[in-house]
Amino acid sequence: MTSTALHDLGVAQLAAELRERRVSAVEAAQHFLARAQAHQNLGAYVAVNPDITLAQARAQDAAIAAGTAGPLAGVPIAHKDIFVTKGFPSTAGSKMLAGYQSPFDATVVTKLADAGAVTLGKLNCDEFAMGSANENSAVAPMGFDAPAPVRNPWATDRIPGGSSGGSAVAVAARLAPAVTGTDTGGSIRQPASFCGITGIKPTYGRASRYGMIAFASSLDQAGPMARSAEDCALLLSAMCGPDPDRDSTSLDVPAENFSAKLNDSIDGLRIGIPAEFFGEGLAPDVRAAVDGALKEYEKLGAKLVPISLPRTQLSIPVYYIIAPAEASSNLSRFDGVKFGHRAKDYTDLVDMYKKTRAEGFGDEVKRRIMIGAYVLSHGYYDAYYLQAQKIRRMIADDFQNAFKSCDVIAGPVAPTVAWKLGDHGNDPLADYLADIFTLPGSLAGLPGMSVPAGFGEGGMPVGLQLLGNYFQEARLLNAAHRLQQATDFHLRRPEGF
Amino acid sequence: MALTPQDIGRIANLARLELTPSESERMLTQLNGFFDIVEQMRAVDTSGVTPLAHPVAAIQDVALRLREDVASEPNQREANQQSAPAVERGLFLVPKVIE
């Protein structure tokens, strides 16, 4: 092994070291398991199972020795605890699923394992992926007896973002070289931005939702989070592909090698700058970092093109109608009958449902179920849910209009850097409003990224959001990679990690 | 058009959620705050616009598939029931539903 510590290597470098047998998959797994434990005060991991991890690692060492290794052979990764996994608890951050053991693996988990990745464990997240700060998890992190905050390694009194908060922290603190996340309204991009790492959400329908505990089915997408675009491309290539028998919304679009175009020139690339993303709600420190990244792009030969996404503001009510409506339907399966929590005392079946759900769900989940049940109820469906679905199409059309004059769209991921733990505590609306820049791309189902672009207030990381047209993941990763060849923000590390 | 405490009770019943009186009160305030920001959406003229369900349908037809109606999964009753709250002789136990 070289003198560089294992946790300083990215996925691409680590995969090469493993292939060349300068380090074994078992050594790599042990190294990261030890780091996960040493830094468990961050609250990133909710479960590990060293027996399973090391058995997977030994199998990969054998595959490497036999010459049958996949592209990610022996690379340790961890999964957001929204993906169901055999052998590790699958909780979705909810008391409702405390200790739940899935009889099967999510398709994304299987595909990454088929590529040779080794599972280190499960990562903390907001309950059923509902949240923007990871403050809604009801599960005790590894090493804790009760739920505890997930802490941003750049400043441990700050939130990591959400809902894939544990995922972002694990990468930023070098507790895993890469992880999975899910993005419904920004849950990959926003924590990636807040923790100074790289994350991509593919086009809706490219990654199978089978085994991803459902929040909002027409929005949920899986994606990788890692330190660089190059590493994200390696994981995304393994994660995507049709799953026709298991996910009815999975698209018949073949898997793709997303690494192939990373180094293409971006000379002449037209980057659309939506005026609505740079208005008065944007903090000056975030704006300065984003402007700096855009200047780098100009130096690389890209052209900045002013565009308009006129319904950006409307994406907040539209999203917060559609997502809770779908959530209220999806979460009706948690009734205490076939799996999960069941209340101890009840009078009859309906009382059992009501008490089970009252005990098993946290406040934010209950709020969204209530909103969803209301907007789908008789007399309100047309005025709320259907109206939101119609404006959703107008928002998607606005993007198609914008892409006539640009190749990718760039802007901030979030209006501010990561806030302090507890700052939005009693005001759920504050979290909703902070999602404004990620929601439009989610509603349109477009691929989107967060790429480290600099630092703002308190030395906290700032991400640049890149949005592409449908199926343009390779172009986004190319644009992100070229920026990362010219800057070193993605290589910076929080002190002490 | 603000929600009333009766509305909260009705929705909670539809959603099969038991709310304590203080939870109901908080829920009323928070939902009314939420529906204030929804008002801007209701004013948008959407006549003639088709609702968008699968986002990629914005650019191409997306057909929802049906798979063949054949059993594809092996029987793994024990694995499927290992996280069940109450099981007896391979059956899920629930409170009496028929008198």
C-alpha cells in the first residue's frame, strides 16, 4: 500500500489499488468499519454488521484473485437506510420500522453488489426521507441509545442537510468512499452541498425504485454521493438500468457507461443561468461562491446564457401538495398488521391502526400524511392535487423551453449554507421554503447534481447545482468533472477527518 | 379558507391517525400556515393543461407496463413473516373484525 491513507483515496483510485492487489477488500472494509466506529459521534451510521461486510469482502478478494472481479470489486460503500437490505436492519429512520429485517435487497443494492461493492452498513436519514436537515430521524445512531442529531463534520453544531444527511456526512468525514442516497425534492443535492461533496440524481425512471422504501413515487430517485464526479460516474453506471418486472415506472433506457465522456472538452458549452435562482432570497456568501464557479466555467470556454424558469416560486406549493399526497397513499401500508410497529393496547381493528400509526410516525411524517389525506379527499382533489399536477407539467415545459438556448442549467443548490442544529426547530415551513432551488428539477424529473463550489459563512461548503435535460447525466458529470479538474474544493476536508 | 378543528378531526380519521388534543391544535396552526403558501397555486390558469404523472411524459409517451400474470416469487413465508407483530401457525393475527 502507498503512504496515502486508505480513506484519502477516491473510488476510482481505491478500485485500482484493489485490482492491483496492493490492498485487499478485507483490509479496506476493516479500515472503514474502524473509522465509522471512531467517528460515531457524528451520528452518520445507524447499523453495521462486520460479519456480513467481511464475508462480502472475502468474496471480492477471491473474485479479484480469480480474475472475475467487477468494476467496483472490493470498494466499500454504505447505503442510505431507505434501501432495504438483507442482513442489516432497514428502518427508513422510523420507529415504525425499528429492527425491521427485509427478506430481500433493493435492486440498486443488488446492482452495486453485482459490480463488486462491499456493504459497510446503513446510514441515517430523515424519517421516510421527509426533511431537509436530518433532524427528523427517529432511529438511534450507532453507539447511541436514543435518537441523536447527525452532525456536519465541517461544524458539528450544524445540520448536515437532508434527507440523505448520514450519507453526506459519511463521505465528507471519510467514513466511506462513496454511498447511496435518494432524492425526492433535493435530498441528494442539498446535503451534498452542505457537506462539500458531490452527488447526482439521475433522470426519474433510470434507477429502479424497487426496495427503496417509498415516499413520493413519482419523484423518488436513487443516486450516488461521493467526493468527485468521477467517483459518482462509476457508481451511477452500476446503479441505472431497466427493472421492468419490479418497478412499473422504470424506463426502458439501457445502462450507460457514465465515465466515458468525463474528459470531453466543454469549450462552447452553453450554461443557462435562471434569473429566478439569483433573486433576493439568495444569501450573498452562497452567491459569491456560485459566481466564482461560473467564472471558472467561462475560463474553460463555457458560455453563460440568461434563462428564465418563471414558475420557480410555485414549485414549493406544487411539490408540497404532490409529495404528501403520494406519501399519504404509500404510508397507508404501515398499519401494524404484517410488519413493523403495533400498538400494545387497543379496542378494535381501527383503534389498532390509529394508535399504531400515532406511536410509530414522527411529527413531520404525520403532518405530511394529514396534508396528503386532505388534498386527496372528496371535494378537494381537483382544487389541490390535480391543479398541482397541471402546474407540474407547466414547470416541466418551462425547462424544455429553457433547454432550447442552453445545454445545462447552473445555479445554487440552496439559498444558504447549512444552518445550526435546531434553528428551524418549530417551523416546518422554514425547511420547505429552503428547498426552492432543488424542487423545480425534481418536479420535472430531470437529472441534477451538486458540485463543491467554494465556502461561505462560517467556512461552510457551498454547492453548485447543475441540471441537465432528460438522460443527459453524462453531460452533467462531464461538466462537473471539468470543473473539478480546475478547482480543488472537492478535495478539501473538514479538520480532524 | 382556513381549516377548522373539525376538519383536523375528519382528516385524522381518514388518515387513521390518533392525535392528542395538543397535537390537533398544533396541527391546525401548522396546516393553516402551510395552506397560506398554497393559495398562490390556486390562482394559476391551468385550463387545457394535462396533469403530469410520470415526469418523463413531458417529452415522450410513457406507457405503464403490465407484467405477465404468473407467480414469479418463490414461497418464503417465514422470511416474509419474521418482522410481523403477531403470527400464529403461519397466519397474521389481527383483532376480531367480524362479530
